[in-house]
Amino acid sequence: GAVVSQHPSWVICKSGTSVKIECRSLDFQATTMFWYRQFPKQSLMLMATSNEGSKATYEQGVEKDKFLINHASLTLSTLTVTSAHPEDSSFYICSARGQYKEAFFGQGTRLTVV
Amino acid sequence: AQTVTQSQPEMSVQEAETVTLSCTYDTSESDYYLFWYKQPPSRQMILVIRQEAYKQQNATENRFSVNFQKAAKSFSLKISDSQLGDAAMYFCAYRSHNTGNQFYFGTGTSLTVIP
């Protein structure tokens, strides 16, 4: 089956620093990747959708300058949280879709900003 | 935008018994996909089952089956012979066939399996 690898699984950073999260499709070409944020015991909140080689489309209320998304290849997308603050602490999940009807998810990244 | 509603925040089932999780959705489209995803404590999202709207036959994957009622816009998940490993959050999701790639998720149902 299709595998999506997200790295790191967890990260702790100091307030004001930037953190990069990688999302890789290991055995398929991901024409579209999605980035979600999930608060405890809540659903997935879509942050942005990115198509390979194009600028990401951000959902309303998501700051594009704070959450930088790059989808430079068919197997890699990155989310960079810039100038992170404690309120950015959350669980971030990527998913990828290629030729399949469904999307496949990474393992998620728990970000803690101290 | 399409909306997906899961009206059961929490459900519980006795081990080996059957449980049904509800999902309704709102759309004006005729061609779309519906999914159930499972999120165990590890928080890895796992696809459980998929249904294409143009198919009348309900999808089945081993102990998991759906009851897809297109006219009623209902898509329930039935788990038979429940196992301890089935305990997780279950999310219902919708994706349009034609208008882009976005998935719309419900708010989730937390399933507890009682030994």
C-alpha cells in the first residue's frame, strides 16, 4: 500500500525559532499534499493544500507567512512554522494523494513550543 | 462547502459485539467518495473503508462494512466482532470526484471496546 512518512514525530523548540516538518510519499507520486492541524480530541483542521510545483492554497484564517509550505517535488512537501509561539503547539498531520482515490496520512508531528 | 456530521462523539461496544457509527453529509454533487478513517492512540490515520457514490453496492472490508444511503446522504460504518484493537477515533470523510482534492472530515467518534 501507499506509505507517507512524516518527520519528525515530535519536536520541541524555543519560542521565536522556526521548525520544519517534512512529509514524503515513499512509494507513489503525490500530486497533492494536505497539511492539517489537530487539537486534542478534535477533528483535523485543513490548513493548506499544495500541488506539486505550485503555490499552496491556504484555508481562511491560516497565516501563509507563518506556515510556509513548499511542495517542490512529487514526493516531498515541507511545512515550516516560522517564529513559533506557544500557541502554535499542536499536532500537525500531512496527507498525500496521487493516483489513488483516497489520501494517505503521515504519522503526524507533535510540536511543542516552549 | 460540503459538511460532514458525526452525531455520536463517543460510542462503546462489548468485545465480539457489533457497533454502528453514524455519518451524514451534505452535498449537491452526484459523484463523490466517502471514507472512514481510524485514528488509534498513536494518532496515525488509517483508511478503514472507501465507498464510491456511483456504486450502489455497500463496501465491505473484512469485519467492516458500510450502509450507504445516497438519497438520505447517510454513510454509517458497521464493525462486526469488535476487537480491542478497534478502539480508536473514527472519522468520516467526503471528497468530491470533480471539484478538487479537498477532504472534508467529520468531528469524529471515539470508540471504546469493553473486554
